Amino acid sequence: MVVRESIGVILKPIFILVRPQMGENIGSAARAMLNFGIDNLRIVNPRDGWPNPKAKALASGAGSVLDSALIFDSVQEACQDMHYVFASSARERKLDKKEISLGESISECKNLLDKDLNVGFLFGPEQSGLSNEDIAFADKIVFLNTSNVCTSINLSQCVMLFAYEWFQGTKSEPSLSRTKNIYSSASKEEIDQLMKRLILNLDAKGYFWPQDKEKSLKLYLHNLFSKLPLNSSDIRFLHGLIRALSEERKK
């Protein structure tokens, strides 16, 4: 289900905090979100558990965002119903994944939401940011260009930058008509099921060799499929392709 705003017809992105370490930053992030009209928060494995009274204290009027927040054990679970995911980063990554600016990500987000698609933004933990394994679930990286003197951005400040950019791009625009696709874009859950089947069959064929390369090969596959603009029809076709390649057919 796509999350809709209670007043008007503007659709909203979902902000996903990954392994946040401090309740204060979670509360500040929730406040920043609500300041600019976003109230869809998900939290992955918060370090100090949940609920967190320190988060509530810093939310200052945005307690409703925390009360309705969904808690997950992994990034994979948090992204299951997403059709498109952006990952925020302020440092260079070695993953082969397209990097775009904050402005470009918001523009793309609006276009995706206009097609009734679920869109998420990943924000990493305070100390280290998102891991490559986290970013492998994203479709694109949003690179924040900062001063070389200090490249690290506080979690709640990062959330505010994204929320503000979103608000600026939507506050004065009229509602746009939407044209639905013939086939809906594949959700992360559909892609995950496809990946499980593919990896199972590749494993049976001894593809992941040598053993010390298994982890990197699987990461490469996850990263590859997360970049492809697959729809539900594509997923069904690929399942059939894997089945045809893995089964003996009668002549």
C-alpha cells in the first residue's frame, strides 16, 4: 500500500533509519521530518531498543511520528514493500551503483510516487553510516557533497536536508494526474524471492567457487538486481527462465 497524505493527494516517501545509536538523534530526526510534512518512519534495529524515552524527549511535538514508527530487524525486511530505494551517503563507495544528487533523488522520488510506487530513503548509523551490504538493497546512492574540512553529517541533520528538499519541491505544486503502468514495478520482496531461487540454483551448480569468493559474488548479484527497473511481469519471466534452466525437460 502506498502511504498517502491525510490532506491533499501528494504521496510521501518513507524514511528508514538503519541501526541508529542515539535516541536523541531518532527524536530529532522525527521532528525534522514532521517540520516538512513527512511522517512515515521506519527504524532498523535501534541500538538502545524501542521505545526510547530520549527519542520522545527530543521529538518536541513530533511524538506521533515515533508512535507510528515501524521497527524491523534488518534493512531487507524494512524494504520488502518498497518499489524503489535511495541510500544516503557522504563518502565514496566502491559499489557499482549510480550516484545522484539530493535534488535529483527528490525529483525522481516525486515521479515514482506519482505512479503509486512506494519509495524509501535509507539513513545510516551515526558512527559509520550505511554499510555496503545495506546499500546493496538500494537502487541508487544519493551523494551529499560537503566541505572537505568536515564530511560527516549528523543523522538528524541529514534527515532534515532530505525532508526540506522534499518540502520545497512539493509545497506549491498542484496535484498531477497519474498514468498507471500496465505492470506494476516489482517490490523488494518479489526481487528477494527471485534472488533466493537464483542463488539456490547457482549453489546447486557449484557456481559459488572458490568458497572465499562466495560472499562477494552474492553481494554482486544483489547489487546487480537492485539496479534493474524490473516489473512484476519481468519477475515472473525470470522465475520461468530459472526453472527451465534448472529442470530436465521431457523431449
